[in-house]
Amino acid sequence: MTIAKGNTSCQSERDLVLKGFSEQLQILEDSQIEQENEFKAHLYDIISDYSISEDEKSSLKHTWSNELQKLEERHIRIRCSVFIGLYSFWEVSLMEIVSSCIPNYIEELKIISNKTGNFGARDYTKLIYGANVPKSIDLINYNICELRNYMVHGSMNESRESLIDELRRSHPEFCIVSQCKDSYIYKYSGLKVLLGLLSKELEATETQIDKIKK
């Protein structure tokens, strides 16, 4: 892989993945809009066609309304998968930053986490920031993480529900909806905002770790 001048290997690999996610989100959003417009055009044609009876219209409208509903449900599942992938990207990126910049990082992680393995984002950021983990990173490590855990496992307890609800209310830009104990992202713009946040915080983390190295 070609490394851009002045960039670390971690930065360059991360930029490549970020660009891939960004392009994927745009393609998916454009595809949904295009299909929605097509289905809505069929509905409009039916509604404005005075040559068919109301009963026929009702039946035909039902068909295309169902297609619209199935399309939305399909893209909810797709956004869920992308969301899970974005959080995994966050965790893997943190691991790569730590492993490439901190000698004996495994031993240090064992000490601060009281674990022997299976380290996660909270462990990596605690190693980097100590007791001064920024609120924006805690938002990712706790609230966003719990939404990710719900999407993966499908289980909801009081603590998880509270963190997800706090995220939904305080950050409407993530486009989270919660209803009947279910939570999901209803627009691709929410994932784009998340992608921007992850990119910003990973850059800040590398800046922080540069201070540690000095």
C-alpha cells in the first residue's frame, strides 16, 4: 500500500477504510432514494388514473405500498450491519494505534483492566488518556457501544436502554428511533455523522499518543 507523505501507516490504512465506508454509504443512500422514487411514481400513476375503479386502485396501491415498506425494512437491516462494522472499525483502529505506538502494551492493558485478554475500546482509550478520556470518546465507548451491542445480540436491559435513549435524545443527528423496545438508525445521514465522529476522534487519539511518545 502506498503511504502518503507525512502519514503513519495507521493513518493511511484508516483513511482508505474511511473512504470506503463513505462511498458505500453514499451508494446505499442513492440506491434507496432511487427505488423509493420509482415505487412512489407507480403509486402516483395509480392514484391519478381515472380509468380504473377504486377497488382496483386500492389493490394496486397496496402492492406498491408493501414494496415501499419492504424496501425500508431492508435498508434498516443494511444500516444495522454498517453500524456494527463502523464500531468494529473504531475498536480495531484503536488496537492498531496502541500496538504500534506503545511498547509492552499488552502488559499495561492487563494492569489497567484487570483482564488477561479480550481488550476493548474502553481499555485502549484508558491506556491512552488515563483518567482524562474525553466525553466524545466516552459517548462512543458507552452509548454508541450499547446500541451496537443491542444490534448484535438483540437483548435490552435497563442500563442499555437508558444509554441508548440518552444517545437518541441528546444527539438527534444520529437519526436513532426507539419504539416497542426496538432501536435502529432510520437514515443514512446518521451513519455519515457517526463516521465523521469516529474519524475525528481517531485523529485526536493519534495526536494524544504522540504526546505520550514524546
